[in-house]
Amino acid sequence: MGYDLTGLRAVRFYHEIYRIVYEVLEKEKTVKILGIGKREREEIYRMVAHRRAKIP
């Protein structure tokens, strides 16, 4: 895969075609959704890695 998604989790849905990639923030007791998209061609993972790189 080649993307650093350490600490993230994913839920599969709709015949395992789509993923919801999220991070659990224990301290704040919240869940932060980082992306929803197709698993096809690692599309969702690429998008989330790109977003994480932009967040300070």
C-alpha cells in the first residue's frame, strides 16, 4: 500500500466496496471521520493519506 495510516481504523460496507476510514480520539471521546470512499485502486487510502499530510 505504501501509505502511513498508523492509528486509523476502517469499516467496510456495501458488499465491502466502500470504506469509512476513521480515527478514535480517546482523550476527547470522539471519532474523527477522515474519509469515505471506494477501496478500489486504494482510492480511499490515498485520499486519507493526502488529507493527513495537510493537517498540522
